[in-house]
Amino acid sequence: MTQPEAPKIEFPLDYPIKVIGDNSDDFQAMVARIVTQFDPKFDASSITRNPSRNGTFVSLRLSLWATGEEQLQSMYKALKDTGHVKMVL
């Protein structure tokens, strides 16, 4: 039996992501700057911040206007290349 194909994402759309990284004073601003490069209309005030139990890490929930797979992959790479982002979901 073959596995059903994963549903294709139909762009453009509001695309929710979670960014997990170091809990530093400038982490949220850095993430907002990068996301804004890929979505100029991104509203940084919409980010939801949730620190880890011990305060070492923070997870940021946000939504951006995604126009295609290439945009998302480039943004993921830019976030990871900072060295401060541990995971993007």
C-alpha cells in the first residue's frame, strides 16, 4: 500500500512558525528583523514569547505572509545562520 502524498501548501498564505533559541535580550528583535526581510509587512508586535522553564531558551510564535517554498527555505537558513536559533518549526 502506498502512502498518501502530503497535502501541498497553496501559496500565498499566513504561515505560522515557532522559532526556538537563546533567551537573550536581543533574540526577539533579531528574529523580527530577519522575518521582515522575507515579509516586509510582518508585524513584530504579533510575536508571542514563551521562555523555557529554566530560562535558558525562548520560543517565539509568529505568522508571516508566505509566498512560496523558496522564501520559507531562505528564511529558515537566515535564521539558523545566526547561530542563536536552535530550531524552526
